[in-house]
Amino acid sequence: MDRRSFVRVSSTLAGSTIWHWLPKNGGAQEESKSTGDWSGWRGPNNNGIAAEGQIPPTSWSTETNVVWKSSIKGRGHSTPIIIGEKVIFTTADDKLETQHVVCHHRESGRRVWMREINKGGFPKLIHTSNSHATPTPSASDGRIFAAFNNHHSVQLAALSLNGEVIWKRNVGPYQPQKYEYGYAPSPLLHESLVIVASEFDGDSFLYGLDQKTGREVWRTPRPRNLTYSSPIIGDVAGRKQLLMSGSNLICSYDPANGRELWKTPGISSVTCGTMVWEGDLVFASGGYPKKETLAVRADGSGKVVWRNREKCYEPSLLAHRGYVYGVNTGGIVICWEAKTGKLMWKQRLGGPIGASPVLAGNHIYCANQRGVTFVIKPDPDKFMLVAENRLGDEVFATPTIVDSKIFLRVADRSSGSRKEWLYCLASQ
């Protein structure tokens, strides 16, 4: 979009302040020209790496490089996904006990629709760092899939891109007893299936459901142990593998039928981060009760290639050009050689950190819970901090980067009460 032909204005919609660009001639807004979507958790390649050719900004503020800013009702940690002209995420109202899927217009930030999926049945307790709308939705073939925890179960809803509910079902039980910290795994799409995890100290499963009907296609038992990691599919060691960490195991499944391919003892009992891969190696990190990061050969041998006592508990890892980058909850960023586990460098940024790092335009973007996004060069030879940028005073959602724009969900308490905002950032 040529900014010279547009003017930046603000408006109010249902009490929401929105910044957006309008044509100077008063005509219709320019159509979105996408070079790709960000259709689910961890982006277009399931690994936290944006599409090639991105040149997102490395610096911003409330007044600089902001394309628009839009108000969000409620609270949530889900990462926005981008489908064509739509920005989609989930949110929840803790007092009313309602959970919604929300859509904003990609070019203007205007809220297009907000669909209530559930009312009531919230768990009595969750962790203060969690929310009732933490899983990131996924989208494919004109449908949006969103997962929530309510009524002692995992609820999955399928919606059209216009916000119409196509189907909704309680997938399976979710009622942890030992640690009542809430729910976090994001739904995962594979061909005609949507894959959902429900793992707690009860009857735990991975579920494969038909995207069109919600019918259960397969169900694979998981250990009776609480964990928060999202399943992910990687093209690794010559085949597609459904990867999952937690319960003192690294596991691989066939995503078509849920059949176990291999498993390796290791990692912590409880994990939050999503696994990554490079070549024939997969990498995982966890943090309770023990600290561990490890690499496993994914050829079926289950061989542990290297391991250490570092803990990247909530944020997921990044694997890029022969190196693995991790950020621990305390705000320390670490670089290892992927094949050997050799420590290349280790540097304190500042935490706590709950969001996962994202790589785009040869920069790593990592936001902490205090509203600061660090921009780092992925250089294995030395730590290179490019910039620190603050928006609001709380960030849990991972940044989304499409068309050289950053979509960032933040919260601000400067007015005396907590308020969430969705920003679109671009170099101008």
C-alpha cells in the first residue's frame, strides 16, 4: 500500500479506539495484497519462522511505525492468525464466563465480527499467567478451528470465515486435579483432520477429528500426566511426524492415524513449549520438575544426540540454519549448535517471558511479559541486540509476521485497569 495516497485517522466502534489508513480521495480501502497467511500456531511452516522476503520493522513505539491500533474486549493469550484480509484470535470474559472467536479487518483494524462460542463452565482455578483463551486458532479451506476449556472438557468449534458456527463439540475430558493451571494446546491441522490434545492427570488423549463434521477419526492414549505443549507436525527424517513432548517423553506419531512411530525417555514431566526440528533431529525443552533441553534423532532409533540442563519452559525453541535458539522464562536467550549441542553464547535480556520467539527478515523477535519486544540477530558467533521496543506493559501472545507487518497483542494498565489492544506495525 502506497502511504502517500492514504491518511491515518482514528475512529470509535462499540467503545473501541481504532487507528487505520483511509484513501485521501475518500474511496474504498485498498484490498489486502497478501504474500501468504499465518494460519495457525507457529506460522506457515509450523516452526516459528515467517515466510521468506519479510522486512518487518525492528523499531516502533506508540507513535512510530503503527499502522493501526484496535481495542480488544476481554482477555486472552492466543496469537492472532492471518487469513486473507482477516485477523482472527480468541478472547474470554472472566466475569461473564464467555469465550469468543474474534475477527478484525487486516488493513484497517476494524472489528468485523465477534462470535460467542461458550458461556459458563469455567474451571474454578487457573494459573495467574494463563487465560481462558490461550490456544491459538487454526484455519484451512474457509474454516476456523478454535479450542477452549470449559465444563471439565476440551471444546472445539468450527466456524466459517464470516463467523458462523458450523459445528461445535466437547472433544474429551479435561479436569486436572494436581495442578489446576488451565489449558493451553492449540489445534493442529493436517489434510482433512484437526488434531487436538487433552493431557492431564486423568484420561488423556490426542484426538484426530474430521474438519468438515467434527467426527472423531482416531484417538491415541497419552500418559495420565499434565502438560501444556501443543502438538506439531514436522517434515523430518524423510516423513511427516506428529511431535509431542511432556510426561518425561519425546513422542512421534503418524498424523494420519495417530499411530505411535517412536518414543524416547527424556525431557521434563511438564512442558509448555512446542517442539522444533532440523534435518533428522528434533529438539525439545522443558522445565518441571527438572530442567532439560535435548536433541533426538527422529529416524526411529530414538537416539539422544545431546542434552543439557537448560530450561526453556514456556517459550518454544527456534531452529535455524544449523543452530537452535532458546529463551527461558527468566529472560535469558541461548544459542546452541544443532548437531552437537555446543553452547555458542548465552545472554540475559530481561523477563519474565511467556511468548515464543519468531524469526523474520533475519531477525528474531521475542516479547517479554512486561511489554518489551527484543529484536536479535540470529548470529551464532556472537549475541547481537538490534533493538528494544515497548508497547503496553504486558505481552503473552507470540508476534505474528505477515507481509512485513507485525501483529502484536498487548495489554496496558496505564488507565488504572487492564485493557488489551491489537497493534499492526510496519515500517513507514
